[in-house]
Amino acid sequence: MLARLDSIPGLREAAVDHRGELLRLVASDASVFDVVRGELSGLGYAAEEVSGLVPADVRWYAFDDVRDLSREEAEIIARRVTSAFRRSRALSDATAIRLDEAVAEALYRCLAESELGSAAAPATLRSACCDVAEEAARPILGDDQAREYAALLAKDLTVT
């Protein structure tokens, strides 16, 4: 989304907050905001102007920074799922660490390479990320346990 907005003439800055709920825009003139609203609508997002309600401590992420959020999210998801998976399996600490790192990297690539708008079916991204996580887990766990890991990940992503 930010990449699309960055290409709008007259839009000098577009950034999102950590939760992805707020969008900060700086434009050369007010007419640019109509173009932005149209672009956001085309991507499946609703846009509503909010002025003066944003706390000063909000950290903003521009297009080049959003990949950092994807990495953070991938690491959190991998850690949570690996921890749950490990509770019912006899995994050594070393194996759990390798699994966590491999899945986090695979999930990061999946999230970072995703071109989905807000109107896209969540199942599409979930399925793609579960597939890459299973591939990453396979050399560490073997086929059967990698499938079980991916199923646990799918369940986690459905609830979250």
C-alpha cells in the first residue's frame, strides 16, 4: 500500500503506525488527499481524516521501514508456534532454536513479498505462509512433523 501511495504526485510522505491502523500523510496541497482516498479505496481500505488526535509518541513507518514490522511479526509468530509445538514433542533446545529461526525467516519472506491489499482473502496469505513454514521445518523435523507444525501454525493464524 505504501509503495502505491509513494507513487502519487504531490504526496510527499506516507507512513503507518506500528499497529497499521493510522496513516500519516504529508501532501503538497489538499487536492492530493482525494487521489489518496481513491487509491486506498481501490486497495480495499476505508479512509477517514483524523486531525490532532494522534499521541506524540507514535512511531511512524514509511515504505522502507515496513519490512522491519514484517520481520518482528514473523519472529513473534514463529516463537509462539514453536513454543506450542514443543510442549507436546521431545525437541531439544538446539532443535527448537533452529526451527524457530528457520520458520521466522520463512514467514518474514512470505510477509515481505506479499502484495495483498486489505480486500484479499486472509486465507490466501495464511496458506502461503503455512506452506513456506512447512518447507522450512521439513529439514529440521521431517515430513510428518513439519506438516503437523504447519497445521498448528494455520490454527494459530486463524485465531490471531
